[in-house]
Amino acid sequence: MPNALPDALVTTAWLADHLSAPDVRIVDARHFMPADPRDPAEEYAKAHIPGAVFFDIDRICDPDSPLPHMMPSPELFSSRVRTLGLGDGHRIVVYDHVGGACAAARVWWMFRAFGHTDVAVLDGGLPKWEAEGRPVDDRIPHVTPRHFTARVNAALLADAAAVARHLEAGTAQVVDARSAERFQGGGEEPRPVARAGHMPGALNAPFGVLQTGPHNEMAPADEIRRQLEAAGLDLTRPIVTSCGSGVTACYTALALYRLGRDDIAVYDGSWAEWGDRTDLPVTR
């Protein structure tokens, strides 16, 4: 029986020691914002951690939704990750190009939402790995398809209707991971939306305050707690995380997981949906 991952975050040293472990699978989840012309698949092909497969959140998503990288059906998710050689019994480590706050945390959350809990994010991601002189590869690994059993954990996913109910009734706190400028309606959104601002009653804790160091590693638990409480969050009450399109919201969920909260829901549509729906309230 393989050992479970040591935590929701693993260090570069841990991964280096486990690169050849037969049950460990490495996932490259780099993803660029709409204004960035780089192709993540091409960047992956040039240099990635040895053995890593590429997970594209814009491909492993709901193909029928007009919103970016929305959660796919269990059947689609299982089918796509199976072809990547990711499946039952694997210890999965996910990294990205910005330390984990971009799509790595999103992929971590996706696996957990589909019932696979033995998944972690590489703290510091590819930048720290390369800065330490660790090996990278340009060879695309040969993978053997592996069965993946999707068991949906609906408690980890919130839609617009649920968020609206929580805000109206006060049954859960909503914390927005966008910058303070965007939260206040003064900053430009990376994707066109009809309105700027935030949900009435939402709290703002930009994801960057949860990071530290030159490689954007996650801050210590005490600092995470301090920052979230300073934003007005009661860490004992139900919490839903949100952001621009459901990506950095997952990093906030990961940070809260580090504080012992494994029940945090992510608003998948986030501001890409809320800001564009004129039937939902907005304030600045």
C-alpha cells in the first residue's frame, strides 16, 4: 500500500526524492492569462519536470459553458485524466509556472472535487525547482491509461444561485481573491465583463497576501490566519472562495485547507459569471 502524500503542499526536495516512485504522478498545469500570448502546451514541451504530463484547464472543462474552464462532468474528467495516465491509487503532485497560485491549485481542487484526495501542489512550482538547479526535460512521457473513479464531492463546488443565497441569508462568507483594485471596481478585468466591483457582503483577501518569498511559496499557517482574519473572515464559519474565473479562488481554498478547513467551496463561475449577469447584485 503506497504512503499518502505528506500534505496538500510538497517541497521541491520531497518531489526530487520521489521522482521515481512508481505511484507518484507529476502534473504540469501551467496556464496563462488571456492577454499573455504564450502557449502553455508549447512551454511545457520545451521544459518540464521529468515525467510530468500536461493538464490543460481550458481543455479539461465543460465544453458547453460560455464561461472559462468551468468544471467538466465526472465522465469527461475521468476520460481525460485517464488518457494522461492519472488514476486510482496514484499520488498526484501538481505544479505551475508561478509557484502554485495559478492553475496548480485549480487542478488540486478539481481532483479533490472528484473524490481523489491524494493530491498536492508543489510549493514554489517550476520557478523554485529550476532556481535550485533541479532537472527539467523536453521529452513527452509515454503514459499508460489508468482507470480513474470520479466520486463527486458537491460540497466543494458552489454555483451562482448558492452564492446568492449565502450572501442574502448570511449562511456562508464569500471571500474574493482578486486584487483590491478589481474588488473595488477600479481595475481592469482580464476578461470582458458587463460590470465592475464585487458581490455585496463579500470580503476581499487578494491571493498574493497568502504568498511569500521570490518563488511565491505559500505563507506559514500563522500568517495565512492573520491575513484572512484581517480581511474579516471568521475561520470557524462556512466559507466560499471566489476570484476572476475560479482559479486563484482555489489557491485561497488550498490556504484554508492548510488551516484545517477541508470543507471550503469554490464558486466556479466567479466574477466572469457574476459580473456579467445583470440579474445579480454588484457593489463597489
